[in-house]
Amino acid sequence: MGRVVGEVGGGKSGPGAGGALLEIDDLKTYFFTPTGIVKAVDGVSYSVRSGETLGVVGESGCGKSVTALSILRLVADPPGRIVGGTIRLEGRNLLDLGQQQMEAIRGNEISMVFQEPMTSLNPLYTVGHQVGEAIALHQGLPKRPAMAKAVEMLRRVSIPEPEQRAQSFPHQLSGGMRQRVMIAMALSCNPKVLIADEPTTALDVTIQAQILELMRELQQAYGMAVVLITHDMGVVAENADRVVVMYAGRKVEEADVEVLFERPAHPYTRGLLHSIPHLDEAGKTGPRLRLNEIKGMVPSLAQLPAGCSFAPRCGQASDRCRVSAPPLQEHWPGHWVACWHASRRAQGEP
Amino acid sequence: MSVLAAQKAANGGPGATERVPLLEVHDLAKRFPIVKGLFSRVSGQVHAVDGVSFHIHPGETLGLVGESGCGKSTVGRTLLKLLEPSAGTIRVAGDDITALDAKAMLPYRKRLQMIYQDPYASLNPRMSAGQIVGEPLIIHGVGRQQEQRERVASLFERVGLRPELMGAFPHEFSGGQRQRIGIARALALNPELIVGDEPVSALDVSIQAQIINLLMDLQDEYKLSYLLVAHDLAVIEHISHRIAVMYLGRIVEMTDKASLFAMPLHPYSEALLSAVPIPRASARRRQRVILKGDVPSPINPPPGCHFHTRCPYAHARCGSERPTLREVVPRHWAACHLHDAGPALPLARPLTPA
């Protein structure tokens, strides 16, 4: 989305990069449960600039969604609590703000779109009313102008016949239309940052293509920063400018999208990319190939192994990996990897 | 030549070892009545499956792909007679099973098994994993207790579960392990055909690969036939020999997977292929077809070709006349008026980015 051509490896990436609109530094969000402390987010840093799309990928339980909820301070407390780090929006640490100040940020400056639009919309009100309510609340507009703006927003997200559709209840709309309504609501106050948490996972692929195209167009029109959280490597490859890979509550790799997909350096990223069936390998049929497996499964966040959390599943793990956790280091310009063996591996090696 | 006769003549896809199809489905339809009011008046019908024909050879995988509501899962359930078909015939190794009652179906149930999408919802939480896998053996009276226990243990090992876990309950397993239990249960009676309804879509990416590999290994080992129903084209492409694309209750295209991906003949297949995001950085520069609008309701499907309301190539005839599934080029069937006067191939463009 709004991708910048020719800036690969220009030193703009990575933690602490200049010009960041939203900057998360060493964020720690823990859940205090009867069975122990679950370190859902354990020292994660990333940043995103205006007009840029940051892809955050990882499997369920890797902490990608909790990081997003932490940004908006929407983590349920108890059992969850942000125990460390900073979240800066244009330099201001959101963790220092009071509830009321935070409410002014949510929806206005940072908006969020969730995976399942049906559970995020109130079934008892028309979608026009719900979008209008958000506008009235955040912009202090009277009811009638707010409703007019709601219809305008529905038109901007390419909902056909927006005047009639505004009178519909959520159950009368298809999944794709509901997600358009959610996007209309999220964009109604011109946010600087849009956090999209699996925005197309519940949708069919042809509808997914429509929604992603819409988000790209809107980003170009409004110049907002987008944090795109997904488990789908294809969605990331086609939409993100830069990519953060998370595993077991930590960031294990960050790079520009071309670099990440062409020269992944962390064994987990490489494993993920090799384990998914690739469509563009069709045509070369013949015997069906076995997929590359990542052995075992994601460890429980309450009982993480010592050292690197990926070590028990990693084919290259050494004794050092099992004892101490590798720090995230910039092994190549703009390419950050948390792996003891990353520097030994020349880029481009399969 | 009728579709079925033509398919027979084509001798099935790669991996077919015999000429008689294991499964033949002809003109299958399934309609669900919509009931309204106090007296359950039937006010309409959902045309979930609307005249579908295909066959599967021994050792072959047919992938059935389409978006939600296209009827692909209903096809799977109807051909196992978990739902009663509204019309059409289902043959297993030549025997017509369409009208058989539950008792007469019993010997066929051994031969046809199913794996479900949600491994948690399809396992009884009050039975141990061993009881779940062994239950088909008890129902069909296969072997004595000791033999059954040994069989369950060997099934556990075959699907990659430690036999010590036989006493554990479903909630004690991870998602991938639960799907392995579901697979072991489906294998218990040495079936010939397994219908997999979205067997990997609920699993994480790294676990998906493990289950896909297991399914392919089991197929090679036991010469199983699969009907795999899925919405994920990349998964279907990886595991299938032939692929049928469904749209709103009908098969719109069917061929071997290489032909489908190299040269989709139906505009819907073309759009579907181009909508799938490809995990390659180079993929973002490719051309794509983005469809307008949503899938129409199967209660009131559009007349003529069901796809004409969204088709970028639609013309007058498409709105009035249903296109038949016919062999447009050898061994490649499509239901589209574009090919009425012979294959019209500017439609197809290669999927790989230029």
C-alpha cells in the first residue's frame, strides 16, 4: 500500500528509525493467570511512518494482536497489564495518558479494524446510525450532519447505494459489505494510524482482493500509516512495505518486504515461507512434493523454553541457542534478525 | 458427448490405476426448503447443489474449490448420504447407492469416510482419543477387543501420535493433534475414499504443512481416493490431481491442475486464481482481475449463467441460457458461452507474474 519504490535497505527500517509516526519500544504486555505469568508480548519494538504499511505476521498466540490492543490500551486488566516499554504517537507516550485523553486518541488518531465485522457491529442499530454515532462522538458534530457524513463515508468505501445501505442492519449485509462499513467507521475521523487486525481473514478471496484494493486506495488518498496484522504471508507480500515477523511474544525478524521474501534470515521465517504451498509453482506439476514442515508446535507462553524460544523446533539450533536468547541485531542495513546464527548465513543462501 | 461419457473416455487423472471410477456422481442436486410461519409453509428453496457431475478414480485426489456458499461442502455431505440428495445418482465402484436406506448403506460407510474442518467440534469431548478412533471398529464389529486395541495403537502411530496418548481426552491435544485423531478415526475401517471438508483450514500455517504431508503419505501408502473440499486454492493446488471449481451450486470448470493454473477457461476461475495473494515480493506487480459485487443468494440464483452478474466478459446470452459443462479443449471442461464457437483463449493469461 502506498509503497515507496527504490528505498530498499536505505537505512530507514528497524527500531528507532527516524520520522516514525507511531513507535513502539520494548513493549511488554503480560497476563497474570492462575497458572502463571503469560508473556504475550515480551519486549517488542516496531515503528511505522505516514503512508507506510507495516505487515506484522506470525501464527496464533505469537502476540501480534495483543501488541495492537496494547497500542490502543484495550487489553483487559485484569488479567493483562502493560508492564514495560513505551508507545509513542508523534513523540507522545500513550502509556502516560489518562483514560479520557486516551479516548480522544482512539478512533480519532488511531483506528482499528477487526477480523470479524459481525461481532464488532451492534446488531440492533442500522449501519448508518453506527457510523454516524462514531462521527458525532469523535468530532462533536450534531446528529444530522454526522449522518450525512456517515453516508458520505459509506460512499467512499464503495458501498453501492449508500443512502439505502445506511438504513440496513448488519445482518442484512454480506461479510464484505460489513467489513467496508467497519473501514468506513475507522476512517471517518481521518486517523493518522489504521491498525487492521486480520481484516480479510473471514472473507472469501475475491472479496479479500476487493477490500485490500480499497485499503490501498484509501491509504493513498489519506496518507495514513497502516499496521496490517495477518497470518497470511501472501497478503503481507502483496500489501506491506516492511514486515515484522513475531514468534512466541517476540519480534524475530524485520526487513523490507522484498528482502524478507527473497532473503529471509531467521530459521522461523524461512520455515514458514517453505511450509506454505505456493500457487505460482503450478504448471511445474509432476509428482506432488512434500511440504517443508516445522517440527513440533508453538510453545506455551506460560512455559517458554530457556534461550531462543524457537530452538526446540529449529534444525540449526546449537547449545548456545538453548541457553541464551539471541538479541535482535541489524545484520544487514535495515534487516534485523534475532538469531545467533544469522551472521554466519550469507544473504541469498537458500 | 455427454460430460460423464467424455470424462470416462478421458480415463481420469494422473495416479489413476484402474479404469472404473471409484466414485461417480451424476447430476447431483440438493435443495433445502425454506419454511415460514406457524404451519411451516415452504416458501422457497435454497439451491445448494444444482446439477453436479464428476468422478474420482482409485488413488486420485479431486479438489473441489469455491467460495463460501458455493455448495462444495454440501456436495461432500450429500455424496456420503449424510444429507439425502434431491436428485441425481451416486455410484460407488459401479453400485448405485443413491436410494439405499441406512442399513443398506452400512457396508458402503466402511468404504467412504470423512474428515472435518474443526477437529475440536467433531470429536466427542467425553470420549478418550482411543475410544474415538476405535468407535468405528465397534460399530462395524471389526475384530475382538484386543485386536481393536492393537489396531487403534497402530493407527495412532501411523498418524504421528504416541499410543500412550490413547487415554487422553480431546481438550488435552493441540489443534494439529486433534486433526490427526480425526484422520486416524477416518482410517480405522480401511476406507477407499475419504472426503475432507476443509481439513487444514483451521490450523496454523506450520501445522498445515504437517497435515498436508500426512494426507499425501497416507494416500500413497493405502491408495486412497480423496475428495478435498477447500477454499484455499494454494492448498488444493498442492494436494490435488484434478480440480473442480464451483460457483453457486454448479461446477463451472474441471480439469487437471496443471491445465487449470496454466489456462483457466472460465472467467470465474480466472478471477479466483488472480485474487489469491502470492507469498512472493515479485507478486505485487502482477495484473489481477478484481470482481465487482458479491456472490448472489442461492435462494434466488440469477437466470442463465450464475456468474453473469459479476462476469467481466458477460454478453446477452449469458443472462438467459445456462451454459453446459463441456469439453472445450481435450480433458478440460468449462461451462461458459465464451467457448461456444470453439475455445476463445485470449481470456486466459498466465498466473505467474510477468
